[in-house]
Amino acid sequence: MKKTKNTLIILFIVTISMPILTLYLIEDKSIQYINATTLKKINKENQTFENAIISTIYEKYKGTKYSAKTYDDFEYSIIDKTINDKHVINKNLLKLKEIETIGLIKSDFFTFIETNEQIITRTSEFHGEKLNYSKKRIFLSQDNFSESIISFEIENMTSKIIGIKLPKEYIELNNKTLENYINYLNLNSDDWVYNNDLITSQNKQLKIKVERTNNFISISLIQYYI
């Protein structure tokens, strides 16, 4: 009788445990599936983003047809400002902060910009079948569009800065900051070769070109065979 009772208890425990165990296994498999799916999605997005940048660079230098639109914005020279209880953000300066974060632009640049009450940002948008980027030039209010204090290009799908030109005293140019820039663009590859003012990757079929003109330094992402 005691043996029968013990058997019934064991059967009762197994009966209750099986759905829980099954649910646990299903949940575990589901988590594994979700993690794998998420990772696959992230990799796909990174690949898409990389392709967007590479396509834009190649289309830019192919001379393909595109449409263009240019407009000016008169903005405050600080990233955020409260005016009449309204918070105003300068999105263009905020975008440049990404390059400061990786060490390429010195914080002194933003300190200098803030000494001006207002700045003028001239945006040129370029659109084609595989080309979608904007060029932004920032002028100090007293410059009257004679020469921009900084210019930079943004690939619109990825929202990454794919080129920049600014006064040499505001840029930190070395192998480490250029490596950070490559990582920022999600163009990581083991074959990037650093050779003075030219950095090349055969795998990515891209070059990063550094040019020095008068008081300015420009960094351009160009196709490999230029």
C-alpha cells in the first residue's frame, strides 16, 4: 500500500512538472531564436548601412544624375538654448559632437563657435537612384558666405559624417582618431593600411584621404581607384 502511495505521488509530481519543463524548454528555445534573429537583423542592418555608404561614395564619383536643393538656416551658435521657456537645439552642431566623441574634433571648436551669437548653416541635399547625402557648410554671421568655418557631408540613410573640412587647430589627426573614425562609419576591416595622408582598404574598396590646404584640413571618404 505504501509503495502504491509513493508511486502515485511520483506520478503526480511528474504530471505537474512536465508542462513546466516543456514550457521552460520552449521558452529557452524561443529566447535562443529571438537572440539569433536579433543578431541576424543587426548584422543585416550593419551590412545595409555599410552598403549605403559605399554606394553613395561610388555614385558620388561616377558623375551620375542627381537632383539638388540648397537652403540656409540662421541658428544659434550653441547646441542647446532656452528662449522664452522653449528649448532650442542646433542639430547640426549636435551632429558634429559625434566626431568630437571619437576624438577627431577638439572641444575648442565648440568653444570658439559659441563666441558668435549666431551662425548660418547652408545645406545642399543631393538625391539620386543610389545617392542620398547632404553637404552642410557653417558660416559665421560676419563672414557673408566668403568661407565656411567648417563643412561636412552626411550620408542620409546612416546619418554618418562621410567627409569633413575644418581649421587645422581644431582637429586631432593621428592613427588612433582615424581608426575611431573608421569604426564610427561601421567600415571595420583588418586590411586598412595607414600611409601618411592616405588610408586604404582593398576589402572595402575605399580610401580615406587627408588633404591640407592653407589653414584647413579635410578628410574625405573616396572610392579605391581614384
